[in-house]
Amino acid sequence: MKKFEEKTISSETIFTGKVISLQVDEVELPDGKKSKRELIKHPGAVAILALTPENKIVMVEQYRKAMERSLVEIPAGKLEKGEEPIVTATRELEEETGYVCEKMEHIISFYTSPGFADELVHLYFAHGLKKKENAAACDEDEFVEVIELTLEEALEFIKEKRIYDAKTAYAVQYLQLKNMMVK
């Protein structure tokens, strides 16, 4: 038995969209009482920490409607059905930045908001970057500008709230810790 398990009594899908679905579950709590849980179902995503040969972090700036502003982020994208995360990471790196890499190394996977969503993000480190001449294009509804930042610049962007999402802040801090361990 799972500690504090909530047993599902019933589940109703409220909305199914292109990226997410919303369901409301009625659950039995560990003490026998009943409650409702509103849950976002997401196919999962990848995020890529990519360093150029000049040791700059490859980022993209794009408008985020939920925030009503542009953010600077590491390249990322949604998993396609049946697609392995490393395949998604390789594809998204090329589509969003025009870069390809020699090696894609898995760093960690983490849940973004486990209180209400099952989105699992797989963070990768892209080694041996090279700019591709005829790179795959972004999705038709995606508009991004590629930005390359030093670690110091990325840390400043976090302070300025230009980098303001968890996956990017996590990746920048991972790189900062990795650099500190090397010194």
C-alpha cells in the first residue's frame, strides 16, 4: 500500500485539448472521507541544456500567453505519443535552435506541479553542438528568437526575471553547481 494513498472512486474528463486534458476525480482519503481532485493530464516534455563550443547556454525567447509576456528559456517541447524522450530532445533542439549535437545526456526527470498535474519533464545536456545548415523549422504556431548567454548572464536574467520558469532556472543552477565542482 502507498502511504496516504487516495483511492479513485470515479473519474470524469472535463476537457481534452491538443496538449492537456482536465479530469475531476472523486477520491477516498486515507481516513475514509471523500474529496475531489482536479487533475491536468500531460504527455510529458523534454528540456535541453545546450552549451556552444564558446561555453554559452543556448536559449530561446518566446511569448508565453499564460504569463502575458516573453520569457527566455532553454529549448523544450512536448513528447509525441510513443516517442522516446531522447528523440524528442534531439528534435526540439534542432527545431528551436538550429543546433544538432554529438551526444544527448540525461540529467534528471522531474514533475513540474505534482499537486494537480502529471507533467514529467526530462532534462538533457547536449554535448558537441554544431549549427546545422538546413535545420528543421519550428512548429507553425511557434515564434522564437535564439539567444546565447554566458552562465553569468543567465544568472543575471534570473535576477531580472527574464528567466522565470522552473526548468530553465533548474538547468542554469545545475550548470553553476557543475562548474563549481570542477574548480
